[in-house]
Amino acid sequence: MTDQTPRVRLERAKEASRATAALTSNDKARALEAIAVALETHADRIIAANELDIVRGRQEGIGDSLIDRLRLDEKRVAALATAVREVAGLADPVGQVVGGHRMPNGVALEQVRVPFGVVGAIYEARPNVTVDIAALALRSGNAVVLRGGSAALESNAVLVEVMRDALAGAGITREAIQTVDDFGRDGAKALMHGRGLIDVLVPRGSAGLIETVVTESTVPVIETGAGNVHIVLDETAPADWACDIVVNAKVQRPSVCNAVETVLVLRAAASRLIPLVASALQSEGVAIHGDDVVAGLVTSVIPATEEDWATEYLSLDVAIKVVDTLDDALEHIRRYSTGHTESIITTDSRNAERFLAEVDSAVVMVNASTRFTDGGEFGFGAEVGISTQKLHARGPMGLGELTSTKWLARGSGQTRG
């Protein structure tokens, strides 16, 4: 890809989007199968390029959490191919009838799903997103323009080349997948200012990146927010559930946005649960930032500050706070949550239903790990991101969230009086 300006790439994506919108469901599934095969075939090449990014990232000191997001090994490349096949097997949203009715004058109205056109994505150190978003965009009839950031430059370059070649081999225009990585910040700026060429832009990454995209873009943006995620342990929480769920939500993969960052414990359960939960966390290497009550029940606690309650650690750190009542827990969540995911561990059905009703986040859970907030886990095959806004899309975004709708009107000569 030797084009001299990012705008040329955007224009080619726009032109390609007319071709992708016309593809049949079978055509799109065939294209995705070709991509899956290509990922498997070129796994060694992809991993070698990724290792260059890993080495450079360590030299630049980007941190363990970003290194984890950046890494592609044999298992993760295989998982990418599996996810692409899962997306291919999902129902095609294009043409689905959302609603409709017949007007009194006999004109038949039908609202159907249609592709957006060109989906843009800006993200950091996540080469898996390169594949996930491309697959979802293609399955929903869109073209895609990617800006994956300098940390994954080598990985993304190979992934994009492999996917473009796979499309061409399947008889579909390779221009449906574009990257502006090689233009650096100018590429990101072109995406944010690509009115008329970019139909929707999705940022994924740090709070700073998301804020920049939201505030600077002149194109429509679906905001994927940071994950200051909470788990509440009420006085009825079974100790085994509390330990298992909190440890899973923090430890399984601490560098992702659905990992728990703050645990709120009702005072009536503090002495029973906190020593057990803290011990289970510390045995997994988690550093606990706690209030005075927590410090009185657990050793080696880092005194929590106001900043801790608002922090998305993305690391093996967790904040634990004791609150008097469920009201206090709900108020804490309202104040500090980023609206991503919250969970309560309880056997009190009234507390459970109240939590579900009153917490205003994209995903609200009872007695389950927050790590389930994920497009793959929700059955979407992969995800574009997790939207924390309220217009158009909220929560994990799959195929349906990459479509708009249009109205079809079928008449027989009617005119308006």
C-alpha cells in the first residue's frame, strides 16, 4: 500500500463499500473463511512480526498490561481464526426487517437493516482488534479503515496484508480493508475528520485516546469507554462465590476493560468476607488498595486514596472499600463508575433486582464475573468494542451495531393530499 495520502485510502474504502454492500451473505461468509485460512497459513509470519512489536514495546517501557494486549502467540492467532469463522456463521443482519406497517392509504412501509458504509477504528496495542473489526465490518456489508497505533505497527501491517490478499483470492476487492497506520497521527486525523467518507468511527483504548477521538472528530463516533468496573458483596454473599468471582474478574486477564477494579463490601459482611477474598487475591499476586476497615482486617494493604476509587488499574491491583448499606454502594457506583459493567454477589432477591434496576451501566450482573462482558461470550463471535454511551449502541457491539436502517415504501400510485 503505497498511496501518498490517507484521504486516498478513505476514498478507496468508500468506493469499496458500495461493492461490499452488494455482497450476498454467502459471499461474505466465503470471504471470512478465506481470511481465517490465511491467518492460520501465515501464523508464523504474524507471530514473528508481533515479536518485533513486543521487543520494541519492552524497550520503550510500555508496561505489562499493554504488552499482554499486544502479544500474539500461536494460541491467540488460532483464536483469531476461530473468531472469524464464528462471525461468518452468524446470521447476516443486512436486510433483516426491523419493523413496518401499512399506511391508511395502502402504502406498505418496511424498515430494514443496511450497512453503515465505511467503519473507521482507532485503537491501541491490540492487534486482535484489527481482525475482529475487519471481520465484523465485512460480515455486516461494510468496508473498514483501521488505525492501530505504533505499538502494534509490525503486527497490524502483516495482518492487514494477509486479510487483503485473502479477499482478493476470494474475488472480493481488497480495498474493503484499509489501514492508515503508516501515516501516523495524520492517519488518525484523517479518520476523525473524514466527513462524507467515514460513516462511523469507533475508538478503543485508553481514556485519553477515547476522549481525543470523541472531542476532535467531525464524523459520528460510537464511544467505547474505560472500565472502572465494580463488584458489590452484600451481607448474604456466599464466601465461595465471592472469592471465585472476584478473583476471576481481577486475575484472569487484568489488562482488559471488563476486569474488576473496585470491590465494595457491605459492612455486615466485612469481617466474614474481606479476609477470605483478600487472601485469595493476594495469593494470585494482587495488590490491595483498601480503606481503614480493610487495613484492619488484612495485612499488606496499600492505603486507598480518593484517586483509587476512580482508577482503572488494568493491572494486578484492586481497590476494596467497606460501605454501610446497599444505598451507599449504589451511590459510590453512580459517582465513580464509567458505565461499563457492575456486578453484585448476593442471595437476596430484592437486593439483586434493585441492583439490576438502579445501576445505570451498559451491563449489570448478579452473581457472575464481570469478565463475561464480551462480544464473544455474548455470542457475537467477536466485538467492535463495548459502548458505554446510550445512543445507537450500548454494551458489547456485534454485527447489528454496525448497521443502520432505511425505510422501504411500496405504493400503487398514491399521492399525498
